[in-house]
Amino acid sequence: MATGIRDKVAIVGMGCTRFGERWDVGADGLMVEAFLEALADAEIERARIEAAWVGNALDDINVGNSALPAAHALRLDKVPVTRVENMCATGTEALRGAAYAVASGAVDVALAIGVEKLKDTGYGGLPLRTKGVQNDLWMPYGSAPGTFAQLAGAYAARHGIAPGDLKRAMAHVSWKSHQNGALSPKAHLRGAVDMDKILNAPLIADPLGLFDCCGVSDGAAAAIVTTPEIARALGKADPVMIKAIQLSASNGWEMQFGAWDGASVPNTRAAAARAYAEAGIRDPRTELDMTEVHDCFSITELVIMEDLGLSDEGRAPADILDGRYDRGGAIPCQLDGGLKCFGHPVGASGLRMAYEVYTQLQGRAGERQRDNVDFGLTHNLGGSPFNSVAAVAILGRLN
Amino acid sequence: MSVLAQSFGIAALGGYVPLLRLDRKAAARELAWSGLPMPRTGTRAVADWDEDALTMAVEAARLLCRESAPDALRFASTSAYFTDRAQSGMALDALAMPRTVRTSDAANSRRAATSAMLDALLGRQDEIVTAGEKRSTQPGSAAQLAFGDGAVAVRTGPDAPARLVGHASLSFDLIDRYASRDHPFSYAYEERFVRDVAVAEVLVPVVRAACDAAGIAPGQLAHAAVHEPVGGCWRALAKALSSKAPNHCEAVSEMAGDLGTAHALYGLGLALDAAKVGDFVLLVGFGSGADAMVFEVTGPVPGASAMAAELREGQVLASYSRFLSLTGSLELDWGMRAEFEQKAQATVLERVGRDMVGFVGGRDSAGNVQFPKSAFPVNPELSGVERMEDVRLADLEATIVSVTADRLNFSPDPPFDFGLVQFDNGARVLMEMVNRPADGFRVGDRVRMRLRTKAQNRRLGFRTYFWKAAPLVRPVLGDA
């Protein structure tokens, strides 16, 4: 029977570029920045990297297809490089590939790197793409905020919440992330924003306003993973360990079958349940010390709090307004500013989240440091609420 | 000028007028500085960006083909999008009719629809003749405000409640207006010239001949539906014929505009709605000559009263610049998102195109319906591959599960409303929404399906069509 990968894979080095409008550098340069930081952090020779997984979501538009852009940028010499893409779950997918390679015993040391160069697409938000030559015949071209805005109306209808009350809770999500982003030196958006400005921002997709939407950024993040034994040999006495990585993908049920009310994301629930089991977490509300979740939009983070089992059904707005997920709250969410303020270079985001948990677990987060972090969770949600790929990873220490 | 197929006539009619109506006075006021002459009364029906002659013609024909397929489906328009792809064949698939139904397209004359209908009547055929029009016009031209967008459909058949009792046709190359490949906007000649010649040389002789064929005097006509090339023709014609019949095409012009190929037949719907049993009703289609037909009413004509109601429904289009944008007269810079154009592939359309334009889903062995069909059903109760039974969703109502008004996504007429729509038979579809209510769409709203343009590739000159969700009820003009 499968036992999962808990404590089989250590993260010995991580790197993350400054996210944002990186007019100064291309995708290759971003990968180099993240890679060099990870190598230095791991204190490892680059020649020891036996395999690499590169995550890049919008391949046709900026970085390019296949293993080659990463292999070229990092001059990975005859290394098996695999390019992965799973929409916004891409970064975690890259980490999953590298971790599985180590856990299986196929290699001793592997690299996971995610990158996106969105500001070379020319768009303010995410660029438009085909949905496939057959789907294009019927499927609407909704924007990302348009698809996630659907959660808000469905959530309000299911729980009988007045639109104004929901909007205030959503605004608090963004307000909190801006507060945190201000303390993140590598974040895209580093300014605190007051509630009135958030509430009165222009609408992007009803009821999401400008400040309900995350930043669209350039950036890269990387992780070097190995076995716990090699980690110790590298001098990491208490390395950061992967406790779980789980994915769940829609099979069309949500958008084609009439049983889902649109107010939650079933894939997040499935991935979280499996991740908790793999990590041995029985009560996430008391065992998790922090989360970095896929707050592409404020309503998404609100719903995720219930999907991860951190808030009771219908209680997320109240918990959010009570400060439960603020920096000083019981389970802080987005200590680095999240997608909202750290930014969202799609293929890099899952690894950026892991970078923050990794940093917190080692007590190296400076002004953002949270006391007593033993377990941190990352969560990605690719696609849309009704057609998604959800990824949940849990990191902790070995001892 | 022949004697008639006595028992044949009009079995039913259907009409479609788009929701938006431009107040001509308001539009004329915008152009007052120019001093250009243009109509100032009534409203002009304006198609949405995603409506065209085909989609509107299908809407008009929908009610006429529920019980059985006709022998033939005819499509008429002077503004059809495709010039080498039969709109009638596309309409056939959109209406989910068998491919054995004969089809043909008629164009190049405003009377193409009346001529096609007369052929059907004389051939004693059960046919649907549908006509749609969305003509390009130039700002400042009287035509831009006088024309309207809309469609009509007529089903011919035996034992009909409006029997053809006389007809006449006259071919006459009178150039009252024209459009050509090099001049796609309608070019109009001097109105007095057109009125004098059209009435004296075309309309009077053809209507007299039709009445003679029917064995009645023109004064016996109770109602008329005469497509006037210019205003005042019916007044002059009625005077010459000693007829006191009202011309119901005038109401169409007043409330929707000149509907081109659909105009005379839309007026006929109003005339038949107003007529009593025993009345004689005159129809005249005009364009490069005229077709005149006299019908004797023997009972209520299905669909006629709905056409009168359709004309009264509408939503005021207050913005003149939005009107210019919708009619293609104003090219806004919509930014980078408007640059994205998909290329539809003929191979894919051959495989699944009928299910798309016909909105046909599949029923699995457990009874659940889904769209689109798939080898493995989406129904979690089933785990094996199976062949699904066709189920048409186009004629069903549904309920909104989730929705937003997307202001980031490009739409030629923002915002872009879309969301999940739930059909009562189990099918759930992510759909665009149209005919936005004043206070927007909401979760729980009931919706109906409308055929629209799905995507348009302007560089390649190609469109695809799919169905979009619209409110069940349209507001009545004046209440909107």
C-alpha cells in the first residue's frame, strides 16, 4: 500500500526573485536569479543536480515550450529536464515532480523551478488564450476575475449573506494582504491600502473590484530537493521536509453536472483531505501554523478557508473579519502578501508559497517572522472554480 | 398573372425584432449640427453585436418547426454574412431539422422573401421561408435611421387560415436604391422620382392585376402590407386604387425600421393579426419590381399576434455612440484583448458543428442530460463508455447557478455577462448571457436560449454560432 512521501524529501535550498514588473530582465534572467539563490542556500554544487522540473503556465506567450528554455538559461548539461504545466498549480506541480523523483530513489538531487514573464505579454491582466479548437465553439471567454467572481454570487446565495457583508469580508482579505505585503522586500505591491479605497475601487467583474484581484507579475522561484540523509550530510541538521503534496483535477463534474452549488471548490477539499492524511495532520485548525493559499481573488481566499477546513461552512466571512487569518491571528494567511501583493507569475507561484513557508520554518522571515512555525500549508488553484486543478502541499521540519 | 392554388396559403408566421431600439429623434438631435435630412419619429431596432441575418432568421423560424419538418427551408436576405456558404443550411442545423429538407438561399433584392414565398405557394409546398436583415449603413444617411434589423418567417401549407386567392408579379429594374460590392451601403435616389415612378409604373399595375386575379376590387381590401420604397407610396397607391385599407408595414417602419427582405412579411403578420374572418389582405414585396398577393382570411393565423407583441417589446438604446459601435459605424480601440481571434477549423465543425449550432446534448443511460456529449458520461453514477441519445437544449428554459458581469474580458458591447446555467433535465452549461436586464443577471434567474454569434474572426471573415442565455421575458417598449 502506498505510504506517500512524508519525510522522504528534504528541501535544502530555495530561491525566489523579486516579483513585479521586471522590465529589467527576461524569463531566462529570472530563472538564473532564483536558481543562484537556491544553489547558494543549499550550498551544493550545481553538478549534483540530476534532474529538473520546470513549471511555466503560459508557454506559448512568453517563456516557450519544453525543457529547453530552462536548460538553456541554467546551462543544465544533459540533465533530464521536464517542463510541466497545470495552470496556476504549475509551480507546485514542478515541486511534486522533483520530490517524487527523489522519493522514488530515481535521483538523489533534483531541481524544481517555476517562472513566468507575464509583463512581456503586453496585457494588464492575464492574456487571452484559446480553450481548444472544439471548446472554443461554445465555451465563453471569461476573464480570470470573471470566472472567480462567480464564486461570490453563489456563495452569498448558498449562505444567505447580504452582498454588502460579503464585500466587506472580501475587502478585509485584500487589506490584510496589503498589510503583509508591505513587510515583504520581494513583493510586487508593497503599499498598505485602506479599506475605503478597497471597497470603492472600480469593478472588474461583479462584485470583484480592482483590489479584490491579485497582481499580475514577473518572477521565478526554485527549490533544490534531496533525501534527508543527503540533507544532513550537507549540514542541514533539521531540514525542511515535504510532508505532503496532493493534487486534484476536475473531471467536468462541476460545470457539466447539476449537483454543485458553485459556492465551494471540491478539488481543494479533495486535495486538502489527501494532504492532511499524507502529512498525518488530524486537526488542521490547531496543527497548521500558517497558510499560503491561492488568493487570486479575495473571494477565492475566503472560500478556500472553508475548503481547507479552517473555517466552518458559512463562517469564513466572520472569521476573516475577526482577524483569524491576519498576521497576528490564529492561522495567519499570506504572511508574505500572497498572490494579492507578492504577485502572481503563474508558474512560479506555488514555489513562491513554499519559499515563504520554508523561510518561516527556518526563522529567517525577518519582520514577517511568525513564532513557533512547525507546519505550513501551500495551496494553488488552477483554472476556474468550476473547472480546476487544486494543489495542496504541507511543509514541516524533520525533527 | 395567374389563377390560384385556392386551398394553399399561410399556415403560420413568426417574427423577431432585436431588443434594443434607438430613438430616432435623439439620434437626429446628435446630428442636428450637420443639417442632414433624416427621419425623426419612432424607433429603430438595433441588433446586438452578435446578431446577424442568420441568427435573427432562425429566431423567427423557431416556432414554425416544432411539430414537423417542412419540405423545404428558404432563407432570404440582402445582408447575409456569408456569400459562399448557404445560410439556409446553417439555419437547418440551428433548427435541428433533418438534412433531407431542401434548402435554398435568395438574395440581391428586398423582395427575395416574398418571391420565395410565392414560389412555395404556387408549388403547393409545405415550406418555411425565413428572412433576416442587418444592413450596413453610413452615419448621416437617412437609411441608417430608417432601416432596422429584424427577421420574419412564414410557413406555407394546405388548408391554411390565410389562403392565397390572387397574385401578380412585375419585374422592373427601377433603381430606387442599390448596394453593390463596391458600395455596400445603400445608395438612394431622389425620393419624388422614386415615389412617382414606383407608384405609377410598378405598384398600381401589379396590385390591380393581383386583385383582378383574386376576383375582387381593390376597394375590397381590408388590410395591406405594402413595402414602400419611400414614404408616401401607399397613400398615393391607395388613392389610385380607392382603397381605405391601412398599410401595416408603416407600423413596422415606425417601430423597428425598414427590415429589407423581412419588411413586407412582417407587415403581413400585423395585417393578419388585425384582420377578421372574410377579410382580404394585400401583400406587396418591393424591389426591382414587385410581388403582389391577395389573401383571404378564414381564421386566426398562428404566430401573427405574437409578432405584434414582439414589435412592442424593447429596451431604449439611449447612447448614440453605442448605436454607432453596434452598427459597425464606429471602430473603437478596444485594446489588446480585442486582438485575440480564434480560428475555427472545418474539421472540428464537421465533427461537432451540428451539436453546437443546434445546441444538442446527450442523454446517458441513467437519464441525465449533459452538454457537450462525451464517451464517458459526466454522471458520477456511470463508469463505462456509452453512446448518448441526442437531446436538444435550445428550446428549453434553464436557471442561472452563477453569474458575473465581466468588465475585463473583451466584448464589443460590454460588460460580458456569463455564468453557469442549469437545465431542468440535468444539463449544466457555462454560457454567455444576452439581453442584460436593467439590474443585471442574478443567481436563480430563469433564462431561455437565443442563437448568437459565438466568435468572429474578422481577419479571416468567419463566424461561429452558439446559443446564449437570455431573460424569459422582454420589457415592453416604454416600460424599459
